Amino acid sequence: MGPLGVCFFVLFLLLSASFSEGGTIGVNYGRVADNLPSPESVVQLLKTNNITHVKMYDANSEVLKALAGSGIKVTIMMPNQLLQTAAKSTVFAAWWVQYNVAAYYPSTNIQAIAVGNEVFADPNLTSYLVQAMINVQAALVKANLDKAIKVSSPIALSALQSSYPPSAGAFRQDLAQSVMMPMLQFLRKTGSYLMVNAYPFFAYEANSNDISLDYALFKTNAGVLDSGSGLTYYSLLDAQIDAVAYAMSALNYDDVQISISETGWPSEGDANEIGANVVNAAVYVGNLIERVVSGTCGTPKRPKCDMDVYLFALFNEDQKPGPTSERNYGMFYPNEQKVYDVDFVQGNSNSKSNNTNNGNSNGNNNSTGNVETWCIADPSAGKGKLQTALDFACGGGEADCTAIQPGAACYEPDTVEAHASYAFNSYYQKNGREQWTCDFGGAAYVVSQAPKIGKCTLPSN
């Protein structure tokens, strides 16, 4: 690479550092069990497995003390039963923040407070939610912690009136104006994000005749076209999250980010819980981690990978009520052994599966394949930015752009976006699919399904 190429290369590295965003992987640490290891052992388990973010379902003092000095980022929760009191009393909200947050911060790296969890399941609590969030935020301001700690509240997909296709996503009529509008206004004002609990397993289990298992597990599939938006979905989780994003758009809150506060797949279930087995759990969790750590966790509507994702759950919890699956979402047994092999930094080679096993049995087939990724242009970057990046890729970047020259096989369609996608992907593949090689100053992003542009399918090597 010549001097000019080096200059462009450094420029794009700087642009990448300035514009790129990334998601992080965390875990939900539920404790509805009578056989779990001590909090100190759990913290060591988190560190050993490179888990840097953890979300709790309370503000247990023993756990918060154990996390002190670990560097692990923590989301704590105000339980649902306290919402009414917190909404009615600013004094109580201030006491709760002082006792459960200020007393541990900054030794314990608390970064967020979840005010309740899936509150809409209890109509009697719904009306208190936003005011409780406001009072907790006011208490953080009073304690001078509001810049460091965000306030949100996880919602379930049941908050949607419609979710299919994603572009038809809308909040329930009883929630849209009365709760979601002021809640999103609060999140925008405080620079926070909407927490969403999303489980493709539930949708697949209830509609296994209509929903492809590959589609639910991030495996190669034909995709599902959303005729309303023209976008094609290759992941059920993406479709679920975009349904929420479209519901937010309907209320003019496109600028509020989304965090996936819960998602997972059970390793065991009852006979009627189709797809609940250890093979599918390993594939789902491993492929999801791989997407996030490789920077491909964006969705068709929101392609930038800016979502934090919290897996459910750290342990199997033997005292949870309900079907067998409820007690088998853990990635670890209480003895700290893995339920299935997964790497929280690199993903799981045993989960990057493109095999066609239907996964509906409780078999232990762990056959695997390699996940391939591609780099494509982001049309929202604008033609000017795309053209600049295209010129670099085909020039100093030394991408192979012969196929997009006039008269060549991939020249059509003759658009900046199409040519940029081909050039960006060539540069990305040539440089070993390193994450930084698919940014181009915010003009590109990584996808996990082979893109087709005109008559050309982008190569993977």
C-alpha cells in the first residue's frame, strides 16, 4: 500500500473509531432457586467467562457487595411490588436510591436501574410505572448519580397490539398514549433506552408449523419479506425487535435506543414444548453472541449494532413455577458446570450451525458449520459518504472492483449503493472479516446472510 493508501487507511480507522457503535453481551442473574453458589463464587464465574455485564431482579445487598471492585457493569431492579409506593412518595424513592444505589456506587459499577419488570402484566400497577421512573430519576439527580446511571423498565412483546409483519408493529391501545408515550418521552429526555424482553422460542413453540426453526435460531434460511417495508428478515429476533421499533416510530420516538433486556432458549421442556432442547439452546445463544461480538447485531430497520443484549439466564432455577422450560433457561448448572459450551467473547463454535436437524427432539446432535458474514453499504449514510468510501475501497483500499466496472458481471444495478456494497465486501473479506474493516466512517455494516445485488451474490472470501 502506497503513502496515499496509508493516509486513507488511517483516516478510515479514525472515522471508524468516531462513528461506530457496538453492542455488548450480558446475562440475567436470577436467583429463584435453593441450590445456587454464593455471590462471591458467582462473581468469579462471571469473570472467568469474560461476562462483563449482569442484570439482577432486585438489589440484593450480598450480591452488590460481592460485585464491588469486579468492574462488572450492573443493572439492578426495583421489584414490581414497590412501584406504587415509589410513584406516590418521592421520599421513599429517594430512600430506595440511597439505600440500594448510592450505598454501593461506585465500588459496585451500577449502570442502570430497571423500575419493575413486565409491569403491564398487572393492570393495577401499570398506571404507577412512569411516575415511579420519574421519582427514581429525581432521586438519582439529588444524589448526583443521574449522569452515570440510567433508568428504564423492561417491557414484554405482549405490550404490542400487532407485531406481524414488523412494519405493522403498534403498541396496545390501552398503553400507547397513556403509558408508552410518556415513558418514551422520559427515556428521550434522560438519554436512556427502552428495555425489551423478546423470546423467539415462544413464537416458534406456538407456531412451529409456520415458523422455520432456522429462522428462529439465526441459521441460514430463505428469509421473510415484510411487504409493508420491503425489508427481508432472516432472524425472528430481528423481526420482534423491529416490531417494537415500528411501534415507537408510530409515536415519533425513532431516536430512543432499544436494549434487549431478556432473551434466551430453554435446554429442556415438556413434551409439548416444541424445540426446547440443549442443541437448540446452544445454537441460539451461541449464534446470538457471535452476532453481537462481531458487530452484526443490528436489525433491518435499525442496522447499526448499538444494542446491549442480556441473555436469560445465568443459572437453571429449580424453584421457578410453570412448565419445565421455565427452570431450564440457564447456561450454567448450579454446580457452575456449563449446560452447553459457549464462549462469551468469541461465540461458540459448537453453535454456529447451518445443519438442517429440525431440533424438535431432545437429541444431542452437535454437528456444526462456520458462520459467514458479509459487509454491505448503509444507504442512510447518503450518496456522498458512500461515494467517498467507495473511492477509497477501490483505490487505496485495494478492494477487487473489477466486477463492478462498466460491462462487467456485477455492474448492474449502476448505483452508488450497489457498487459500494460490492467494494466494501471485497475489502472486508480481503482483510479477514475484522470488525473495523466494515465501517467506512459509518457507511457500512455487517450482515450474516449472503446479500444479492442485482444478479450478483456477494462472495464470502
